[in-house]
Amino acid sequence: MAQYIYATTARCCCSSARAHPAIPLQAPAPAPSSSRSPLRWRSAMGASDRLAVAAARPRHAAPCAATVLGEPLPASDDHGLVHPSADFAAQALVSSPQQYLEMYQRSIDDPAGFWSEIAETFYWKQKWSPEEVCNENLDVTKGPIKIEWFKGGKTNICHNAVDRYVEAGDGAKIAMYWEGNEPDQDGKLTYSELLDKVCQLANYLKSVGVEKGDAVVIYLPMLMELPIAMLACARIGAVHSVVFAGFSADAIAQRITDCKPKVVITCNAVKRGQKLIPLKDIVDASLVESAKNGVTVGICLTYENQLAMKKEDTQWIAGRDVWWQDVVPNFPTRCDVEWVDAEDPLFLLYTSGSTGKPKCAGCIAYNGGLYGICRNNI
């Protein structure tokens, strides 16, 4: 079975120097049927705790129905498209192809004005200068290559993703749903519950010396603790690097050697279908390898995933390894936000390394640039 986290926040993040609004008309590509589907992340845009489920036609199968806000619609025969109902489309940020084309044209004609209006929908502790919406130079003959968004602005992505919904009185609404490896494994968190858990982890990270600008490597499967860890790092200005929980010890070691994290966050194990993946053992091997390259990590924060493995069956190194459940819940559920510059780094994204060692050059995501386009890309 696949595992999912459905994030019901109304914002998502991605970055590009010259991004365009995306038109949400095509259903996801069908995946081959398998009892061991890969773990996947899915986000649902729109008002909180509203999810739309669309079923695309499987390969070698007859067309299937789609359900959009409870209304069954037949899948079209051309290109596997599933068209939304009029009611659902009316609630979308981009409700029609015509609106998309108009937005696209304005983003070309007036990029500063267009992206400023998008960024205005987020909270900024300090606004950017109107002359500093986007500065870029992609011509090496004219100086260093640079792309800067909303320079001078100060914000925090965790505050925008969680706090502002609680402050607006929506704390009791569902922020995310989780579906596990088996049909009877699921969970959910409200915005208030999510904020409490994020603050507790953020306070723990601060207590062990993680500060603004420090790196934290996250090697977690699709548990709710994954977005909690990402948000906790963002809250205190730490730079997180998520490593897919399927990469080898060598791949993790290369990333650890490059970014030199103060903490690695993982869990003891996860199940994919019937297969047990001992994630903690993989991290242990990666930390041995990175130490050979002169980079040691003082803390390996490990979440006990009881659905896959018990504590007593987990390999352990005293003095370095710490159980998440033993320390994080003991910390306060309030943690001040670290307001960061729009051009401060948010996370590190490495290449897969298929052509050599993983590379991070050019793959640093900044806080401000994410805001400029995230509202329209999903």
C-alpha cells in the first residue's frame, strides 16, 4: 500500500526565476498497479480541509469515473482528461483557461506588479522595496549570475503555513491527513495541533544548538513527522535538506559531508508493502562514512515508528542517538518565529547524483522566491 500525507493548507512552495501560473486541468498520470507502490506526497489546494479526488483512467482499462465535490463525472476519452465541475472550478485560484492566459500574459508584461500582488497574499513582517521585487542577471558578461526575489522583505514560511490560520480562528480545522501502509492506519492534525508539535520540535532543536543558518538533514518516510520537521526548521531559520527515504547510505553520507548538519532526523524503520526498510541502520552507515570524510554529526534524532519496528529491535549508539518521543514532547508548545530575509536560504535540494556525486549548486531555495509563485503553481 502507498502512504500519503494530504496537506490541506492553502499554500504550497516551489521556486523559479521566471515562473508561470500552472493550469490545473489534467489529471495525474496513471501509475502501474502494484501492492508496493512508492511513497508519495500529495497536496490539496483551496480552503482548508477541502480535498478533491480525481481518478484517471488506468493503463489498459476502461474509463473510470471522477468524483469532484461529490459529483460523479465521466472521464473523457481524449488524453485521459478529467474536467472539473463548474462549482469546483469557481472555487479555484485559476478557474478557467481564459483566466490562466490572462494571468500568464500579465506575468510577462508586468512581472513586478504581478508577483507583488501574489506575494501580498502572504504575511510579511517587513515589506520589500517596490524596486526590489526581482533582480536578476543571467549574463556572465554583465557580472555575477544572480536571481533575487523581494529583497529587503522579512517573513517566515512556517508562520504563513500554520500560525496565521490559528490566529485567524481556524485552529480547529484539519491541516493534514495521513494514510499509512495498511488500510486501517491513518491520522490527522488540526492547525492548532500541528503548531504545538512544530513548536516542540523547534524548541528541542534550539536546545541542542541549532541556530539560524544551520543545516539539518531529514531522512524520514511519509509520516506526519516529516512536514513537522520541515516546518520546525523553517520556524527557527535552520536550513533543512530532505533526503528521500529510499536513498542509500552513500547518498546520505555525500549530502551530510556537503552541508555539515548539526542534527540528522530519521525514524527506526518503515514498511513498504510487506518489506521492512531499516532506515536507522542506513543512517548509521552513512554517519560512519561521513565521519571518514571529516564530518561528524552529534545528534541523530530518531522517531520510533511502532508500526514498523520496536525500540528494542533498533540499533543504538549511546550519546549520539536520541528517541524523538523521549525528548520532543517535553518541550513547550510555543516557540517564537525567527523572521528571516527573503533571500535567506530555506532548504537545500540536491541532484540525484545519477551522473556523479550529488550537487547542490543552484539548488538552494530561498524564502522570498517561494512566495512569489507558490500560490499559482498547484
